[in-house]
Amino acid sequence: AQSVTQLDSHVSVSEGTPVLLRCNYSSSYSPSLFWYVQHPNKGLQLLLKYTSAATLVKGINGFEAEFKKSETSFHLTKPSAHMSDAAEYFCVVTAAGFQKLVFGTGTRLLVSP
Amino acid sequence: GAVVSQHPSRVICKSGTSVKIECRSLDFQATTMFWYRQFPKQSLMLMATSNEGSKATYEQGVEKDKFLINHASLTLSTLTVTSAHPEDSSFYICSADSGQGTYGYTFGSGTRLTVV
């Protein structure tokens, strides 16, 4: 079975400082991993995805994530936070060939001026 | 890019009535769509997998007679909450496979259901 653990329920940063949102995964198979962002009362937008190609994945809006098999981690980073980055972020795992997405509990990113 | 339209975005209904939520893939055909439920400040929980032309597959603990899913065409899936109660109040989100499997799931913008 697959699962993800998002280690922080809330992360607060100042505008212009780096962002780190942590995610650890568990999978019996070679996983596919995703980060999605959700703004209040909105649907989900895909930020980036890892599909067993390059371990460093670049996404939209300056976000990137690194797949580390030895640490079973897929942390999301951004060098410089922007006010518009304030949202809920979900780490998601699935196994290749499986349809179901398994969501983490989410991390709320707060960005202060 | 692939777009999924979900309607309505908000609905308020009286206890005991039924509510239908639509999920449409606008520029692609989706043989598979998914319905999620999200409680306030919580993660998304998969309710059911909707397959065009066949019965939906419900997750454990989801009442199929209460949450009716119909996927009659390749571009439309509907979720009907029957005999709604206040505890059914939630945020419902659909997603569709745009043809790339899990790599290409597109989400709707969600429906906020409030049962009074």
C-alpha cells in the first residue's frame, strides 16, 4: 500500500525567503509522486510530478522537488516565496499502473510581507 | 491544456433533498473520473471511481445508495447526494484522466455543499 506523510501542517515564511515543504512516502512499488496546490475553495493544480526519470523535478511557479529513494522523501522547495504562494499543498503518491491517488494531509503555507 | 468543469461551485440545500453535481471534461474524453470529498482543513478522500458506461467503484465506507454516480458519456460524470443531511456538508471535487493515466489527472474547481 502507498502512503505519504507531510511532516508539517503549517509552514510560515516571509516573502522572499526560501520555502521547504516536507513529504515522506511509503510504497511497495516504484512510486509516482506529485505535488498539488490548492487555493481556498478552489480545485487542485498540479505543481510537478516525479515519474522515475530525473530525480530533481522542476515544476511551475519556480517550485522544484527532489526524489530521494534512500530517504523516502520528496520535499518541495522554492528559493524565494511570493505572497501568491500562500495556499494548501498536498503531496500525493501512486504506484505505476494504479489509478488511485493517495493524498497527504496537506501543508498550509503562510507567507508574510 | 486539459480542463475539467465542475458545477455548481456552491449549493445550499434543505435537509432531505437531493443535489446533483456535474463534472465535465471540456476538451478531452475521460473514460475514468474520480470523486473526492474534502472536510474543512483536511485532505482529499477518494469516494469513488467513475467509469464510463459501467457502475462506479466505491471506496470502503462510502454509501453507494447515498452518493449516486453516473458516467453516461465520455465527457460527463455526475454525483447525486440523495436525502442530504447536514453531515453531508463538505467540499466535493472531481478529477478526470486526460489520457496520461495518473500523470495527467485534471481536477475540477470543486463544489461547496451546505445542507441546512
